[in-house]
Amino acid sequence: MNIDTNILVPMTEANQNFSKVVRLVDESGMAVILKNNKPRYMVLKFQEYDEIQAMRKKSFNNNVDSVISENVEVRQYNRAKETIKRAREKGRVLHVSEAFKKYHSDAE
């Protein structure tokens, strides 16, 4: 992670001069407070926080949608496999695409 060194503020300086931290946030959008010379805290405008939370929520929802979609596809595959197996047991030949088509249309 790259951090603009102009927005770094040591903890002691942040404690003694919080107005500097606020000024950095107003000018740069954020300030990073160092504790033991390591980035420890980030101060940012509340609007930025709202935008980050919205992006996180959208990303989470996209991931959930992806997992659900993958599970539906696996279920369809397993159902199609079972259909083909049952057809073979009855001496019928069922093409894979026919089995998938049946379960794909059921899921929609």
C-alpha cells in the first residue's frame, strides 16, 4: 500500500495539534496517524467514509450473488448428472445438453 508521506502525522503531534490533522483531511481527504512509526489510524471526511461503506456493501452483495450463482450451477449440474444416470438405467440415451437444458430452464 502506498501512502502519501505528506498526510502522515505522528501520534504525539496529532494529540498536541489535532487542528493540523483536520487541516490535512480538508486538504488531502485523509490523514494517517502513526503509532511507533507505523500507520495505525486513518482520519477521513465522513462523506468518504459513507462512500467506502457503500462500496464495501456493493462488493459484498456482488460476492454473495456470485456464490449463489455458483451454487445454482452446481445444483443444476448434479441434477443433470442424476437425470442422465436414471436414463441410462432405463436403457435410454440422454444427451448432456438435454439434461442441462431441462434444469437450466427450471431454475429461471
